[in-house]
Amino acid sequence: MKQYLQSGIVGFSLTVVALLMPVNGIAQSIGSDKNTLPDIGVVASEALTVDKEMLIGDAIMRQMRGQAPIIDDPILSEYIQDLGNRLVLQAENTKFPFEFFVINNSAMNAFAFYGGHVGVHSGIITSADSESELASVLAHEVTHVTQRHLARRALSQQRSSPLQIASMLGSILLAAANPEAGMAALQTSSAISQQMTIDYTRSNEQEADRIGIDILYNAGFDPRAAATFFGKMAEEYRLRSRPPERLLTHPLTEKRIADARSRMARYPEVRLPPSLTFHLAKARLLARYQFDPDYALEHYMAVNEQGNYLVKEAARYGLAIALLANDKAAQAQEINNELLKRDPNNLFYIDLATDILIALNQPQTAVEMLEKEIFNKPRNSVVVLNLANTYLTMKQYSKTIELLRDYLLVKPHDQLAYSLLSEAYKSEKSYKGMHQSKAELLALYGAYPNAIDELQHAYNYTGDDHLEKQRIRARIQQLRDAEEKLRNF
């Protein structure tokens, strides 16, 4: 799907880590040393309960949705969430669902914060040579969450209220993303003097390394990838005058690299074939988000001509994306049809096929393809949002609205869905629905006063529908309660 939401801030450079419950160490099957790990879950909960962590994490995530360059691309979002979930399944005592997302930033960095939110820069994905390397970074961040490092930090700063902590962390993230606006936010929240208190300690990193590698192995990935990615970051450091962003908050000493390599000897060798989905995701990020269209085309033409690729399908897919971006839709379709013929259920190819058909002014063909897919995947975000966008292109506003309203019942935090829904209502001249969907989108950004304003506008279009008036008044009260709950926390 070519249409996507993305905020305008340049990117993040500061990692924020958070944690929830303790995870055991190396699996018993390869020699457990779990009894040597600190039992920190109960201690950390004295400072912040799980409910408080979730509230703070939700507040920060709403702030980031509105001001950070999150890539709201359904196929990439599904990929990183699925990969993260495979790792979370191997962690112990997790009390809430994790949310993984991609930041449009070429720096090699990743971060996590309260409530199981894990962000990874696109630069991590495009720098990784294998899915195991990417998974090693996510496993490290998952471990920071499950070990509750931020909660433990909060325990040592009892004088700070949860809301002050949320304000501080949110401001630090924004300062890293947008220096001018972020520094103003830092000064407002009195966070400058506390910025360094969230940097990783050596013990934090040792825990995350040890337990993260265990999670990585138990999830079926190559544990050696952690050491190889450490080496990659260290090499980048040697070639630059300033350390890579990840090394500023994840200190990478020679001892850490040596420890990771020596730990590898405790694991059986894991040989994995290249992951097609990983290489497709990497190609999509490079061709659509990291490279300019002209350079993307030049790059992928050279890659394909020289055979300089690990996975041919990913190289062809990257070239098809680049061709489409350069208004060569027919050529892009020829390549993508070849890929679809060999792998007709691959959502990367189906997503691109939709964009190509719309560009070729053949939306009805796209609808026929997607309606077949939705029969088997009725709640899949890639299929639903592509179909909704295609309906919208065809000016079938009622179908768009019906599809998205049903989808949002199970995916209530999908920004792109609300954006498409608002556009459909506007095109249909249904201004009540337009203002209501805008209100929900603003609420996802934490902009509660603006969301309430939109609902009040929607109220003016209800006419004599007293039931709808009551619904809107109830929703306004819910938003006021949410805002008040944060203010008084």
C-alpha cells in the first residue's frame, strides 16, 4: 500500500529502556544458570505497578505517534510485530502484549519503554545481514522490558511521580527526534539534568545480553548473530569520528563482544536459510523509505544486473518498487507478476500489486484480487487497508466506511485506518463521521482537547438523532476522564 501515515520529525538518537518482569537465564537444555539472576520483578513493582507502567507507556506512545517518524506501513508493521512476538513467546512472566514499531531513521538504534513498547530504527533492519541479527536486537530490547530496568530506576528516584517520569521520558525521546522542539520540552519538564539517568548501566547490558541471547536461541534463531551484530557496530565505530547512535546508550566494550562470543560456545550450532520475509522487508525499506526514487532505481538495476544479492526475489521486489516510484508501473507489474506467480499468497507482492494496479488505473482488478484474499484473512491489516484504499480510489465510499468500521472494532489503534475513514466520510459529505474519525485519530496522538473539539463539531451534525447525541457526549466524557486521569496520576 503506497499511501501511509508518517510524522515529519527527523528521527531518534536516544535509546530509552523499560522493563516488566524477570526472565530466566540460559535454558536448562544447554546448562541453566537462572538462579544467578537477580529477582527484581517484585522489587521494581514497589515503585511502579504493571497498571502504572501501562498508563505511562500509553501516554508516551500517543506522544510519539503524533510527533515521531513512525513508519505506518501495514506490511512492515505486521512483519516487525510478528518477529517481535516470536521472541516475546520465549520470555517469562510478561503481563501485557508488546507493541513493536519501526522508526524512519537510518541510524543504528532501537529502544523500549514502559508498557512493552519497542521501537527499532529502519537503519537496524537495513544494516542487518540476516533476520537473526535483527532478532538479536529485538531480543535485547525485550529483555530490557522484562527485566524492568526503568521501573528499577524509578525505585531509586521515589520523589518523581509517574506522570513526571512519563513527561521526562517523552521529552527526551522528542529531544532526540527534533532538537529544537525537543529541547524546549526538556526544559519544560526539568529533564535535562536527569537525561543521563536513563542511560544503560553495565549490569543492565549484561542482563540484556545474557537473557536476550537465550531468548534468541529458544525462538529458533542463530545465537551467533548477537556477536556478529556487535562486531558490525564496533566496525562502524572505528570508521567514524562519532560513535553510532546505538553505542551512545548501549556502550559496546571489547569485553561485551568477547563475552558474547564466548557465550556462543554454550549453544549448539544453528544453521538457517535466508529469510525471504526479512529480505523483502529490507528491500522495501531501502527502495521506498531510505533511498531517493532515482537512486533506488539505479541501485536495484545494478544489483539485479550484477547478481549482487543473497535472495533474488528480494532484489526483484526492490526493483519493482523503484520502477513504480519512477512512474514505470507497467515494468514494475511485469516483475511483480513473476513474483506473484511463484508465491501467490505473499502479502508483500499483493500489496505492491495493488499499488501498481491503481497506478495503471485498474482498481477493479485490485478489488477482485483483494476480495479473494479477505475471505481467508478478514482481519489482516495489509489486505483490509489496501482494499479500503482501493475502494476509496474508486469513490465507493460506503464500502470503504463499512470495511474500516468493522476492522477498527478489532484494531482500534490503527492510525491509517482512521485517516482513510475520515477521508471517506469527507468525500461522502458525511461530516459527523468525518469529525468523529478525526477525533479518534487525535486521541491516538494524545491530543485530547483537539479530539474533544472534533466531537463537538460532530455533535452539531447529529440533527434529531438523540441516541447519537448521547454516544458523542459519552465519548467526550471518556476523553476528558482520560486526560484528567493522566493529570492527577
